[in-house]
Amino acid sequence: MKRALDGLYPPICELCGCGLKDGKVLCEACEEKLPRIASPFCETCGESFFGQVDGPFDCPNCKDISFQFEFALAAMDRCKETLELIHRLKYGKEIHLADGLGKLACGVLSDRRFQILLREKWLLVPVPLHPSRLRKRHFNQAEEIAKVVAKQCQLPMMNVLKRVRKTSTQTRLSRKQRLENLKKAFELRNTWKMKPPATLTTVRGVILVDDVFTTGSTVDACAKALRKAGVKRVAVLTVLRG
Ligand SMILES: [Zn+2]
Ligand SMILES: [Zn+2]
């Protein structure tokens, strides 16, 4: 089936339009050009910094905040091309981009802390969409990305959360308003609420998966719901640092 479609629509790089042979979504040159998060970066929120950082330092993004997750890390640093790919996936419904973005997200797994979580087989949990948004979009981009990560690194993935509060678009809100808006926005799905699955309480921890990490308020609200359900440790993996 895929081959037949390839014949009709020869695969091209989604950024520069050059022809591709290997079923990827980006050509090598474009993929290499996209900036990755590299050391030094904040050990808590994954914000990257220029220059040398010796020893612990105060991150301007999270120094006065205590998150419900232990740490968050994005694979890719801010750039308009990566953001464009994510927007095309989410708003343009170009679901075929999930594969390439999921594979880019796997870049964080070389981080020494993620290496441990991989060995301990932590559970991947995508950040859920509100049902009304899911009906419009037909898929949850975080889940599509999590599926690729699960397959690539052979970790289990489960949809254990649901979004119970419809939060209007967050971009124009202040940090404080966002946090207020997100309080109690997430819960365990009903089936898990009745009888928490063995995996949720016996698993060493949960890796929350989302497309973009901006202030961390969304994943923090998810982490809070998971911790309330008895999950001991939570880390966060995203494709992009927004
Ligand atoms: Zn290209
Ligand atoms: Zn930070």
C-alpha cells in the first residue's frame, strides 16, 4: 500500500521539497540543520543556555517554581522550521509528519537521565486533548508522537489521562492565568479510576509525552494528576522547546 502511494506521490522533503527515497519526511541536510538542545541546559526545564555553565545555576524560567515532575527535556531547540512541522501536524492534520517528529523526539533518549528511565522501562503517557478538540482533529498529536517513541525504544505506552476541563487557547494568557486555567484540567480516565491498572502503580515512573514544552504548566498539571493516582516519579519528554 505504501509503495503504491509512493508511486503516486513521490516522497519529498517536507521542508525543502527535494526528492526522497527512504520514506523519511526530511532530507538529511534539512534534518541536520534543525537545532537540537545540547549542553548546557537547565536540569529541570531543559532550557538551553549559551556559554559555559559551571556547577548549579539559577534558571530564570523555573528558579521559583516547584514542578510535579522531576525534569523535562525537549529534543529540539526553538526554531521556526520545527515549529512549522508541529503546526502542520496539529492544525493542518498532516498526520504523516508524526513519524519524523517522533523520531526527532527520540534524540533526548541519549541524555544520561533518560538512559536510566529506558532501562527501568518507564511508562509513556501522552498529554491528552479535550474530547471536543479530539473530535475536530481526529487524532492527538502527542499520542501519535508517543507511539513512535514507544516503538523506537520499546517502552510501553498507555492513554491513562483525560482532559476534563476545556481550556481556551493558552497563548495569550499570563503564566499565572495559565496555571489557574489548568488546575484540575486532567484526571485519570474512568476505567483507570475504578481500578488502577497494575502497571500504573507498579511501574517505576511515567514519561509524559507532548509536542511542545513552553512554560511547563500543561505537563505539570498532568504530572499532578498522575502523582495523585499513585505514580511515584514523572519525567517529561517533548519534541520542541517553545
Ligand atoms: Zn530538505
Ligand atoms: Zn529551568
